[in-house]
Amino acid sequence: MTEITMKASDNLNIVIVGHVDHGKSTLLGRLYADTGSLPDGKIEKVQAICRQQGKEFEYAFLFDAFLEEQEQGITIDTARTFFAWKGRQYIIIDAPGHKEFLKNMISGAARAEGALLLIDALEGVKEQSKKHGYLLSLLGVRQFAVVVNKMDLVGYRQDVFDGIEKEYREFLGQFKAVPQQIIPVSAKLGDNIANRSEQMLWYKGPTVLDSLGAFKKEPGRSEQPLRMPVQDVYKFDARRIIAGRVTAGRVKVGDSLVFSPSNKRATVKSIEAFNVEPLPVEGHAGQTVGITLDEQIFVERGEVASHQEQLPLVSTAFRANVFWLGRKPLERGRRYQLRVATKEVDCEVAAIHRIIDTMDLAQQQGSNVVNRNQVAELTIRAKVPVAFDLSVSFEATGRFVLVDEYDIAGGGIVTELVHDDQEFLREEARQRDFAWVKGEVGVEDRAQQYGHRAAIVLVTGGRHAGKSFLAKKIEARLVADGRHAYLLDGGNLRRGLDADLSEGERGQAAEMARRYGEVARLLVDTGLIVISTTNPFGLAYSEAAQAIRTLVHPVPVIAIHMSKAPEEAPPNTDIVLSGPTDFDEATRQILEELKRRGVLAQAIGAKPTFQYSI
Amino acid sequence: MQHLRQLEDQSVYILREAYKHFDNLAMLWSMGKDSTVLLWLARKAFFGHVPFPLLHVDTSFKIPAMIEYRDRVAREWGLQLVVGQNKEALAAGMNSSMGRVTCCTALKTNGLKQLIEQKGYTGIILGVRADEEGTRAKERYFSPRDKHGDWDFRDQPPELWDQFKTTFPPGTHIRIHPLLDWTEINIWEYIKAENIPFIDLYLDKGEGTRYRSLGCAPCTTPIQSTAKSVDDIINELRHTTTAERSGRAQDEGRGMELLRKDGYM
């Protein structure tokens, strides 16, 4: 029997890319035929259709599943097919090269562990040859061979091949990409595919199949520091399982984990699995796992678990290289959904630094939009802090997609952390949380006992908008309902905790806001619902509110903005009250919001049963 | 073995993404080997639980042993089973003699569409594999269907890394395909590795024939085979160059392309 009958002990995802009509489907058909991987009768069936349609048979037709394709003569979408050769199963993604179909090429290449990039010897290096080469690099496909096809059409001449090799290597060199091999072939006639060409004795390198055989499985991501983005939290039975894929490193029973950006910490109690005896004690990169923790901490989808020594970056902003596939151009200032690993959050494009022309890698500046199929360097700003990595260090947590309306419209890699104004406070909070000494009573114990979670109700706005009055009303209402609530009036800090501040420091609000935030943090740790106003900060309420948010993170903050006339509320405001206020209605709205956010989980008097997996 | 575990991890990841993002989710279960492996993977993903209903579109022409198997497994594993049937078409006498594509469209495609509409499902998990036949090779893991259940295969949204299409306009739904990367051999190797109970129509019981692919009785023919165990099947598949669905009449000509564009599974 041939190689196909050997047990495939290994597998590799391969993508075939290149300019339209440079022979990708033909190469694929040839790879199948030469490895004996076609089902019986397949060639005969396609030959029959060709006869019927009055066409000459081509290997390319083997993969044209749709009638439209046979009419157009091009492959339409990423087709997944398989063949086996010398103990390895190849999952081939036949990526089309037509310009309109770039998104399919990208979908294919994003899953690939290796690539073959085709260039037509007769036509030479074309636009898509360059674009695909550049995108492979951007998508992180470092392992690829360049296949110079249709050598039969140039009389198998070495000088033609050498010219293409020189030109293309120079292009790739500009972004430091190096192909494994550059191979002269004729896919149609089978030269240098499985068998060495009799026509090109001047070529001493490997055939296409030998070259594929030399591609390695991806390098050991398991040896990197741990990254495990939380996918979901399950409570189907007595176990509270945190599910996620380990994207780098290893997670072991007994490991102390930090969840970013919340900075929550806990120890891995068990790794759960179905139909596995005994249960595993470790999960490594690539595996989807479920862990239980020694403590009932509140973590949710989007956080990234790591070890404390090697934390991911946290910020609201980063710089990135992005390719855009959307129907509408990407616009500066427009809202998109950002997805980094499992985190989904609203974002905007804060700056378009430049558009990169993939034809000559020239950079074009001063654009406010990125059009479909363009690549650009951007700064992205998210609504809340996100945990991520630079793509040079970590693959999975260093890349992201942007969703426009309902569709994934672009993808990119993180190139740089952008510092935001909360950086110092965020670091303070992180260090403080790591060093925090806990008693026997945990946050969840308090929540069970009190029948509600801790939260901050923060009322912002200018002077005389009724903030204090509303704050007092909410406090009174919550306490009347049997909740544990406390009005933290900033004025009370002035002559005590803030007594040492100079006039200048009082004027700037920054240090006052920091102290206020730390006091609020202490109070919410006691399990209270803290009601506060930004009264002491005057018109700097927006900055103060942001600082308080950073310091109490990840406790929920319910933000209410009050003003006499309509005005712009600070970012992330939940309820806007402008004009004359109906305080009873406002209180009702705030209580509703507290319920919606899971702070007031059930009615008073009911036995507290918290659903942790919100 | 390592490859099987990688496939398992990817499928489990997809199932968990589906469960997280779709409030009204269901899984199609035809009791065949693929959707039974899919069901098993759901139990893997959710630690022994199946937190969504299983749908069976009953054409009334299924092989009786399949229905017995369905009810037994559903009972033993505590599954929530939803059976749908295009009763109108059956009452009007629909059967395969009226044309295979016509019959599949009425009893399966339309049966499924009716079920989706009645129950308002926004996500349907299916066990289709890319290597089964050409149109399935073009699928995404998360594949949108419009208001009529139609599939626009020429303009599919991109699918990048582990990010899938999980948002969609009202009135449309998403087909989710966790088994896309599995091959027929992978399915049997996994059944063996996990010791998954499967329906014995796939085995030869001494007559020298077995089913390789299961569908409706009138349109599915057994193959010549003496495979009496999972090991025999795996061994047989390693040596065959006959297509898996060669016993499925609906694949003839352009059947599957036409069916799938209109919302067939």
C-alpha cells in the first residue's frame, strides 16, 4: 500500500496563498493526486463534467465544489481538505487569491501553521504575491515556502527563477521574513511536487512535499509564562468551574493565580474533566481546561489568569498593526467592539498613524479612514482596562479583532502598550491588592451574610445639581430596605485625612481623589454599598471619578451624572439626570441598576443564593 | 492520540463559545456517529452536563433501530430531547419517490426550519465535517444564516484565530460547526479512545454489510464490509479510497450544493 495507509502520527495546517491564477488549486490537485489521496472515481467524475462542459481537464477542478466556480474558474472560499504523506496528515486550506476574497485568505492563514506562497514564473511577482507575503508575516505564519509555478511556460529557465527569487527575497527582507525554501515547479506537469524534475537539474533543493515534511509543529508555547484567558464560569453542579484555554505556559494544581485586570488571587484546587480518571493535575498550552479554586472569588470572562511573577500588561490603550476587511471603512473616533482573547469591550480608534501600502511598504500619513483590504498602524482605546500582551511575546493574548456592527471587520497585533493617565493609580492598586492581608471572612461570605454585594454609587456633576440630596436619599432608602449602605461624603475627609494637604494640592484634586478612592476601597472591602459624590473635587469631577474607579476596581461602580442643563457626562456613566430631578424616580432607577449589575441579587428576606457565574 | 486531543480541545472551545454567546441554543442530533461524538464533546465541554436541548428532525423514514437508540441514550444521559417533524408534508404524502432533493428539502430542511422558527433558536450546533463533501469544506465554524435560513457562501464573514461570529441581526441565526476539522477516521478513533456508545448499524452482524453513513432508510444503502468492531472500521477506512457518503443518494449530481444553500444541514 502507499503512504496513505500509514497511520498519520502528526498533522499540520497548511495554507496555500498567492496571486489569482498563479495555480493554487492546480498545485493542490497535484498534491492530492501524487500522494494517492483522492477517493476512487473522483478524477473520472470531474473529467466527465469537463467533457460535458467542453473543457480540458485540470487538476484545479478537483476542489471546485460549487457550480459557480467551474464557471468562473476560480476557487471561491477557504476549503478545508486533507491528505496524508509520510506519517503526517496535512490539513490544506486552499486560500483563493482573488483580490475580493482577501478575507477568506486571512481566515485561512489565521489558522495555518505553515504556508505555501505561489508565484507564476511567467507573470512574476504581482500585487497579491506581495500582499499575501506581508499578511502571512502579520498573521504570525513564520514558516513558509515560496513556490515558483508554471516553470514549463518559461522553458524551465534558471535565470527567470533567479530573477524572481532575488526580487521576492528583497521584498520579504524589508519586514524580516525569510522563506524556508524557494522552489521552481510545474504543478500542471508534476515537476518538483512529489518527484524531482528531470527538466530542472540545476535546482538542488527539496521538492514541495519534502519541504512540507520539514515544516515543524509549532514551537513549545507550553514553556512560556502562563496565560489562561477566562472563557466562562460554570455552576452546573456543586463545582464552580472556571473554564478557559491555556494559551501559553502551564497551569498546575496548587498554583497561585492572579486574574488580570481585577488582580483577584486564588489557588488552583483541582483541574476538572469529564470521563478522565484520575483527574489531570496539569494543563498546558493549547488545552481547554476547567479549574476550581480554593476560594470563592468573583472572576468573569475576559480576565487573564497568570502567575504573579509574569503578569500581562493592563491598559485602556495600545498601538497595533491592523488589517481591515470591513464593508465600511474603519474610521477614527467610531465605536467598535474590541475582542482580545475572551475579553469583549467597546473601543474607539484614537489615532490612525499611517496606512501601509503592502505593494511597496510605503507609508501614507494623515488619513482619517482605513479602507477595506488596507493595513494600518493605529492606537486603540478601550472603554475599560484590558489585559493583553505584546504580540512579539505572546501570540494569543497579543492579537485581537475589531467587530463592526455584527461582523468581524478587522484583526491586528499589539505592537506597543500606550500609557494612560490611570497607569500610576492602577499600579498602586495592583501592588496594594497583592499585599492585602485577608482575614478568614471572604468577600463572598460577606455577600452571603448581607444579602448583597459591595458596590460604589458615584454621583458626579457640577455645583448645586442636587448630588448630596440624591446621595442621602439613596443611602436612606437602601438602609430602610435592610441593606448595608454608607454615605461617604468627601467633605468629611477634608479636615481629617486631607488636613496635611497644601492649598496647591487641594486645588489639583489628584491627591484628594487618590485618598478618597483608597478610603472607598477600604469601605467596600467591608461589604458595604458606598454612596459618594464628587462634591469635594469641584469641576474636576470627571478626573476624580476616573481615579476612584481605578482604585476600587473591580468592584462595580454605578455612575450617575446630574446637571441642570444637558451636558456631556463623564465616560461610562450609567444614568444621566439633567434638568429638574424627580428624586423618587431617580432612586428607583438607581435601585434597578444595582439589581441589573448583580449587586442586589435577591429580595430582602429571601435566602441568599448567589449565582456567581454572571 | 495527540491530534485527537487537539481536535477535542478546539471543538470544546467552540462549544463553550457557543454556550456563552447564544441564549437560545440547540444541538442537532441524528444519532449518527458524528453527532453522537458531538454530543459526547458537549459532555466534555460542560463537565458531564448538556446545557441545551438536542433536536432531532424526524422524517419518519429513519431506520427504527435509530429511534430506539435515541430514546435510550436520552434517558440514560438525562438529555433534553426535542423532536420535530414536517407533519404537513408527511400528511400530503411526501416521500423519496417524489424526488430525493424534493423529499430532503421538505422533510429535513423545512422540518429543521419549522423547528427553528417555532422555538426561536438563534444558534444551532451541527456535526458536519469539512471532509464529508465539497460544500461542507467551505463552511466556517460559526456560519450565519439569513431570515430564510439561506447560506450566502460567497460572502462569509472572516473567522480569525479563536474569534467567531457571535453577533447577528434579529431574525437570523448562526450554524455552529465544532467538528469541521475532524475526518471520518478521527471520529472512529475518538469513539474508540473514549469508549463512546454508538449505534450498531455501523457494524457487520454476519451478513457482510454495514452502514458507513446513516440517513433515511429508503435513501441509504449499506456497504459491503465485514467490520465487526471499531478497530475493524478504522482498519477498513485506512485502506479505502471510496467516498464516505457514496451510499447517500442525495449527494448525486449537484444535490448537496442545492440543498445546503437553502439551509440543509
